Amino acid sequence: YLDDDAIGEVNFDFARDFMDARKGNCSVEMEKSTIALSHPAFEGDPRCEVTLQAKLLPMEEAMAQPAGAGWNEPNEDPFVDPEDPHLKAHREFFNNLALVRGAKALAGGLFMFGKYMTLLYGAAAVLSGLFTVTMSIIMVTK
């Protein structure tokens, strides 16, 4: 799926959870569960599912337990297993996207090269024109 359109959406109301965490100055954990996402164009038809797990922490606790972005360290809470069979099965797709990004970068470089070669060609034409005019003046005045 390479389109920019959303596959699905879901809305969460965490107001009560935030209030519980704030009043008790404690963490609130939402157990791992599967959430169905829908799309307004396909009413009543679940478009995909997302597994979600969350934890709301007071600022002091959150600063004491930093989390890495994605799979970066510290990869602890929650732990993301890079050898997960589901993730491994879909790696080829993402590698192909990297190939497309590489081809785009190469095409951009070639376009930039062509632009600078055109400018160089124009500068050479101007210089050769000036040289021709200068030589013509010299020959006429002799």
C-alpha cells in the first residue's frame, strides 16, 4: 500500500485515564489489546487492526525511564523484538521502499548534474562569443 490516503482511523478518549493518573500521581497501564480501525468511506467495515499497549506516567517517572524511538535503545518498555516473525515477513517490502528512495536520490543527482552542465554550457557560449567579438575587433582594427 503506497498511497498517501489513510488506511483507517480510530479515536480514543483518554480523559478519564489522564484524570486517574493525575489525581493519584501514579501510572496507569493499558493492557495490550487489538483495536480495529475503520475508514469513513467504508462504514462498518474494519479496514485493519493495530495492537496497542500504553502506559501513562507522571513526568518524574517518565524521565527516570526513557524509551528509545522505534527499536533504538533503550528498547525496554515495551520491548520490540527485531526478530519477530511478523516483522521479518514484511522487511522485504520496506527494503523495496528504500530502493525506490535510492532511485529517487539518484535521479535527483542526475537532474542536478544536468542543470549545472546546462549552466556551464551557457557560460562557455557567452565566453566564446566574447572571444569571437574581441578577435573580430582586433582583426578589423589592424
